Amino acid sequence: MTSRIRALNEELYQDFQENKKVTTSSILTKLTKLRRELRKSINENKCSWCECDIEKFRDKTSRTEYLISGLCQDCQDATFKEAN
């Protein structure tokens, strides 16, 4: 199942990739929807990307990142891992 956040993110990304001519209003509308879904996910204590229940974080920085991005520890690790 694809989360609503992933779907909105994909929609914004496709507009960019296809170099679609978009209005400021349409972008702001999509970003507002994305932000609303992110808040909903955080309030439900779910990961905004994989939709798993939030259990624990490695440290305070990871917890703070969750409040910004809604990503669980595993998704944060996958997203922010450093290239070797």
C-alpha cells in the first residue's frame, strides 16, 4: 500500500521531472496537502514513509528529525546514510 504522503511526493516529483508548467497556487496546494498528511501521520505516531508504528529512536536528534520529516528510525537511516 502506498501512503498518501508517498503519492503526493511522487506527484510533485513527476511535475518537476517532466518540467510541467505549474502555477504557484497549484504547487502550494500540493505542498499544503503534503504537510497536512505529514502532521496527521506524526499525530498517529506512524512513519510518514513506511507507515509502521513508531517505537523508539536512537537519540534526541533522531526524535527531532521525526517531528520534522515523520520518518521512523529505519527510514531515517536509509535516507540519511552516508555513501562509503
